[in-house]
Amino acid sequence: MSAPEDLAARGAAATWPEIQQQPEAWRDVARIARAESARVRAFLDPLLAQPGLRVVLTGAGTSAFAGEVLAPALARRLGRRVDAVATTDIVASPRETFAEDVPTLLVSFARSGDSPESATATALAGQCLSSVAHLVLTCNPDGRLALEHAGAPGSLVLLTPAGTNDRGFAMTSSFTSMLLLAWLVLTGADDADVLAGRLAGAAETVLAGADRAEAIAARGYDRVVYLGSGALGGLAREAALKLLELTAGGVVSYFDTALGFRHGPKAVLRAGTLAVVFRSNDPYTGRYDDDIAAELRRALGPEDVLVLTTGGGDDGWTVDGLADVDDVLLALPYVVVAQLLALRFSLRLGRTPDNPFPDGEVNRVVQGVTVHPLPA
């Protein structure tokens, strides 16, 4: 990877350090989870004791994808219903989202907390439900979402480490820090420091090999397909968005599951396509990932297929030391690879990653949304 000053001159003065800081940010997340443990348990334990409690994970864009990564793993770990529903869907159709008036824990993810849908979604939950509690995970203590819920009855606000309110256009350390914090507090993990240390070590190894992303981008692909299943399906969606954002649409990106890709979306393949498969640690799910990877190698050629794995392989990008962790956690070092690819593709096209849209066509904090009142 080029020297930091070179990347700063090319418009990545914020984005590159924010990608690099993630291992230490995750260690800080574990310390926060430990420090906040008593407050978290006092808030969550009575809620989670309700057998009919519905957990809804929400956010917009990348913040929504944090919920998509978490939901399958949390449902399995908690043994209860956990749904990922974007704030954009809640605001557009709240009565459909909250059609069942059951006790609900709304877990909101937000980098800034100032997107129009963030606070509106929590307000609409209150309008539609008889019993709703709010767990807010945000990177900005001064955002509207944090300020509205700090100290409010039935609400708990948790902040990610200082510095993770990414200044760059795209969410990087904010995404991974909120995701890890949510997992640690909702599962009550008692080995948070050890777990965060292992994840951070794996990510540091990925970052040490960052030149590999530069070499891949130099091949000149004009479209990239990301595939993942279960928790890694949400990660595929985030990886595709990161590439689309940082290249300002200059590289077409697509996402799907290993099995879903064959049902029509495979038509996206052509010469100049890179396929990236996030291989699951689950032995059963991983077999489907292996099948689609083999099929893609036949369709595109082995050099145009990249498999992220913990198990090695000649054409893979191996993430070491995590062969025993849940996919929801494997998503953290995996996404660092996707962030590096997005950064390098962006620079190759002459974009400025910190602000890929200098004319303001797309904004860091969403603008232009009119929130309409919900009729009684």
C-alpha cells in the first residue's frame, strides 16, 4: 500500500486511516462493552426475559446491513425472533413493519444519527406499538438520535469508540464497531477482550497484505460480484455498496447468496468481472460456497474468482486464526478486504475516496428526505 501521505494527496486522507484503525477500534469496543456491562444488563435482561419479545435491527444503508449481518446469528444465539428491517422501510410502511403489536426491542444503528429516517423510525415504532424499548448504537454523541434517546425512559444509548464517526464518505470503522458492539452486548459475551483481540489480529494480517488489493484492482475489472450466505449475505450487500460508493458508480457491483445467484442474477457475468465469495465457517453452508466458487472458476477463469476463507487454498485470501468463530464475527475481517478493494478500485479510476461525489449528487448524511406524518 502506498505511503499515507500519497493517499492523502489522492483524496483518501480520512478513508485510509479509518480502515487502518479498525483493529484497535475493536479492542476499544470490547473495553466499552465491559465497562457498560452493568448498565446494559439492567436494561436488556428484563426485556430478553419476555418470551414473546421481538427484536428488530434497523438503520439505513450500511447501518441497515449491520443488522442484516447480525440477525441470523442473533436469532440462533438468543433463540428468538430477530428481524433486520431498514429505517427506510419502517418510515415508508410502518404499519406493515409493526403489524404485530408485540413487545419489541428496536435496535438502531447510526453513524451520525442525523439521517432523517433514524429518529423518525423510532418515533413511528412508538406510534404503532404498545410496548417498545430502544437500544441505540451510534458513533455520534451529538446526533439527533443519541440526543433524543439519552436518558429517555425505555431507551439506552451506547457509543462506539471516539474516532469511529468516520469523516470519510463511506462507513468503514463505524460499521464494524457498531456491529461488534451489538453482538457483544446482545449476547452478553464474557470473553469480549479475547474475542476482539483475535478479530483484531486477523484484521491486522489482512491490512499487512493490503498490496494484494492494489494488484487486484490493477487488473481493470469493470464489475464485481460479491456472494455470501447467512450472515455473510448481509456482508455481500455491504461490500457491493462500498465499491459502488467509493468508485462513484464507476465499477458496477452486485451481491447475492451462493444459491440465489443461479436464479437469474448469474446473467451479470461477462468478461471483466471479478467474483468474490465470502466462504462460511459453517461446514454445511460452506459446501454451497465451494460449489458456486467452482462454477464461477469455470465461467470466468480461476484468476477472476477470489474466495475469502479461513481454510486456505491457492486462489483464496485466507483470514488466519478464525476457523472456529461464527460467521457474524468472521464478517469483520472479511469486510476489511472489501474496504481495501473499494479503496483501490476508487483510486485506480481517479476518484477521491473521501468524497467520491464532489458535486454533491450523493451525500455523507442523506439529504432531501421529506418526512410525512403518519395518519391516525
